[in-house]
Amino acid sequence: MISVLFVDDEPALLEITRLFLERSGEMKVDTCRSALEAMERLKSNTYDVIVSDYEMPMMDGIVFLKILRAEGDNTPFIIFTGKGREHVAKEALNNRADFYLQKGSDPKSQFAELDGMIRQGLQRKIAEESLHSADRRMVDIINHLPDATFAIDSEGTVVSWNRAMEEFTGIRAGQMIGKGDYEYAIPFYGKRRPVLVDLLNYSAEEIERCAYANVKKEEPSVVAETRNAMRKGEPATMWVRATRICDEKGRVIGAIESVRDITDIRKIEDDRKKKEEKDREFGLFDRMFGKSADAWYRKGVDLYYKQGKFSDAIVCFDRVIEMDPRHMKAWKERGICLKELGRYEEAIQCFDRSIALTPKERLTYYFRGEALEKLGKSSGDSALLEEAIRCFDIVLQDDPENVNAWNYRGVCLKELHRHEEARKSFDQAQMLLRIGKTRR
């Protein structure tokens, strides 16, 4: 039986998903209504795969994932959330989620895809654990991985080129196995050159200079993206993970690299940025034709809160700010939308402007702390994490029962390796949650 923990705050979806996944008789699904409840469950139970919604009360799915990874829990993790949140896919992958699936498509095909991801995630985990034994079974295991994957030995010679890689590149395994001298780079770059699997001992900065972006080192792996790759001769943006392979004595005997085509995800983001730039050109005309700042503000709030259209809402808030640069709420809401889109530096600038206009608005400090935490985590900048903690402390001065502030404070402390303080913050959040349940 494959054991699955499914976390979502919608009871109906929990039940229908559980019934679908269990109907094959090969899965046993436990459900939780929140990430905090799931964390309590994980203290006494283990699961083969975790499936989690993104947007939930108290703690979202990305924070849940970050805490698990920070604690060394490498259980396969699938983010399962609504449409209009393509930016969540990037953040999920950067934080070592195994898959990302949007809700809202045909239920039958959607649950079938989820079923497949659960099985693939478990297969990948089994495969990666087995590789460390340096057994000759390694080649067969890699061959059945769902992601396009190849492996090299310590001399840089290709020892495995799986079926998914054959489909991905159009090059058969027989044409690649046994080749060295960076032969495996040619299908992706058109020439021989070091790729991520050759850069495992490099720093993140050195890897970025080799045409990679969003580099994240998680020993023994490195995750990154590149927009300079090709797929079957066509330009493509790739998500790449390279992992060092060691034998039982810890000696490096090779490495594997897996790739995914994320061209469509990045294209959606780029198209939205272009649309935002074009829409800004019309701000002057809005004033000329008499549309009020309050009307645009209400429209932006509607687009953001009710429809989840963050980029469109930003255009509305930009027009408010053009008409009234001291509109504190527009600066704050604009920052929230930028944060949801993963544009954290821009979001922080908006929150700073909002705080300058209304210093006593504590809620803005909370959102600023969230953005600082995410930026500090992705960049490894401890100063940003310290500043985030200060923001959450300001929030907690006025609202000591803010569960989210305690949770995010704990995440920041965890990243700074201040483990005892982090534990106290997480304990405080869980205590407040239990008190809230008792009162209800």
C-alpha cells in the first residue's frame, strides 16, 4: 500500500480525492484540514507521499514544505492548488517540491494525473535512495525514472541515459552511453561544455556565471534554471537538478542530472510582465477621462481578493498611485500582489513606502516580513532574515496571538540555525492554534 497524507482546508475535496485515490486498492489516504494539523500527525506517522493545497489558513503549503525540508524530511511533496497561481510552481520547485498540479481541470483527468504524480514521486525517492548503494541496479532504476535523467561516473563518462531522456532529446541511449568529454551537453547546448552535473563543487555564484539562474544548493544536490538550453533544436527554459552519487564509504562515484521543460511557465510570466508595462502607458489617460483613484483601488482589490488576478490588480494600483502617490493602501496592496508573484524586492519597496506613510499600520510589517523571509531564504542573505524577524516582532507586540507571525518567525530562525528559538516560536504557534480550537 502507498500511504498518502492529503492536506486541504476544503472538506468536500478531501473526501472526493481520498475516494478516488483509494479506489485502486493500492493507496491508503489520510487527510488533514490544515498544515499545522498535518505537522502534528507527522510526529507519530510516516507517509510515502504528501499532497498539500497552497492557500490554507494559518500556514500555506509552501511554508509547510519549507519546514519539512528544514527538518530533514525528504518525503515526496506535491503542491495541489487553484488556477492563476503559476508563480507558486516556481517557488514550489525552488523549495524542493517534487510536483505541482493545478486544480480546476476535468476531475477525472485531474485525479488521474495526481495518482500518477504520487506514484512517480515515490518511485523517484526509492531510486535516489538506491543509488547511494553503488549497486549495478543503478542503471535500471534510472532508466525507469519519470524525469529525463542521465548519469555519469567519476570520470565523466555516461553510464545511463534513461527512456525519458531519449524522448526528451530524441537521442537513443546507445548513442550516448560510454561517451565522455561533455558529449551529454550537445543535445542541450549544441556544443561540448560543463553542465550542472559538472558544477556540483562550485559555489552558487560560480554556477550563475555558467548561465544558470535561481541556483539553490541542497547537499548533495544543486537545483537551478537555464534559459539558454534547447530541446530538439528549439529554444527552451529548463529546470535542472544534479545530485552527487557516493558509495557506502562516502566516496564520490558519479552524479545524475534530471531536467524538466518549464518554458510554458516562464512564458506566462514574461507575457504578464509585458502586459503590465503596456497597461502603465494608459495611466495618464485615466486621469484625463476622470476615472477616480478610489474606483481603480476598488477594482484592484476585486481583481486580487476575489479573482486572484495579481498582475491585473497591480495595473489598477499603479493607476491609483499615479493619481494619489500618498495612497497608503494602494502601496500596501500593490506590495501584496508583487509578493504573491514572487517579485519580493519590488514588494518590499512598496511596503516600505506604505510604512513611511502610515508607520502605525502593523499589518504592513507582517507582509514585509513575509517578503523578506522569502528573499532571504532564496538568496541566503542572513541580514534579510534578521530584518524579517524584526518585522514579525513588531507585529507580535500589538498582536501576540498572531499564529502566522509566530510561524514565519520560526522559519526565519530555523534558516539562521537558531534552532532553540525557532522551536519556541513553532511551539507558541501550535499552542495558540490549540487554544483557538478549544474556544470554538
